[in-house]
Amino acid sequence: MKELIAKRYIKAYAKGASLEEMQALQKMLLLLGAAFEIAKFREILTAPSLSVQEKEKFILEKVLDNKIDSKQANFIKILAEYGRLEILPQLCAEVASYIAMLNKEYIATLITPSAYEASMLKEFEEKFGKKLGVKLALEQRVVENAGIKLVVEDLGVEISFSKEKLVQDLKNHILKAF
């Protein structure tokens, strides 16, 4: 749910922003996302005893040292006004995803039963990236299964191959022939 809300805020911010402004927003959100990892920071943002203005002032003056432009400051004020400060980590992820989409750079996960060498991964990146028309950064995850799966979450692409599915399809094809 928080991811969907974060996506709407980033989409609205991006409508009137350039790539440089989005990258500046990303830097600011990364700083706030790192601060969100601190329990005391989260406690301050969720404290019902503090007013919205006090929370805004804390973020803008204490955490960011007033070193952001007015557009980013207004973004923080809107988040605070509508009680959305708790979605800062999701905003970090969404703005990174949006910038990657603008640059046509995506992270793909290769799920395999055994590890591949770095040269083989580079080859996969190049070939699948060329096929999809984007630049891929491949992460490898080794799991215990009999198949191979490539997932590009942001593009909604999933390519998989497994022995069980091949055997099942082969059996079905032979049975249909009779």
C-alpha cells in the first residue's frame, strides 16, 4: 500500500521536474531514508505529541540544514501535512525506479541452481538488454531448484525454464498425438 502511495507522489513530482531535479530529489530522499533507519528519527516523525509544523521544521532545519530548494521543501511540507512522512523509504525506492526508467536502466535478478561466472553474467546482461531494448544490471541469486529464471521487476518481465515444465509439456504433446 505504501509503495502505491509513494508511486503517486513521485509521479506527481516528476510531472514538472527535469532529470536533474529528480536526481536532486533522490539525493535528498536517500539522506532522509538513511535517517529513517535511526529509531529516534522514526520516533520523532510518528510522535502524536508533535505538530505537523514541528515535524516539518525538524526535517528541514535539523536533518537537511535548509540546503534544499523550495520545490523539495514544499514536497516535504506536503508529505508532513498529509501525514505521509512514514513513506520516506518507499519514496527512495520509487524515485530510484523512476530515474532508472528515464535512463532505461533496470535491475534484473537471475535465479539459478548454480553460480555463473562474471563474464557469463555480462554476456546475459548484454543479450537480454539488447533483446528488451534497455540496459540491464544483473544480480544473481542461487537457489535449490531445477530451473532458471530471469526477472526484471520494473518492466514486468519474467523468463523461466525448468526441467519439470519441459517434461510435462513433452508428455502432454505425446498424449495429444494419440
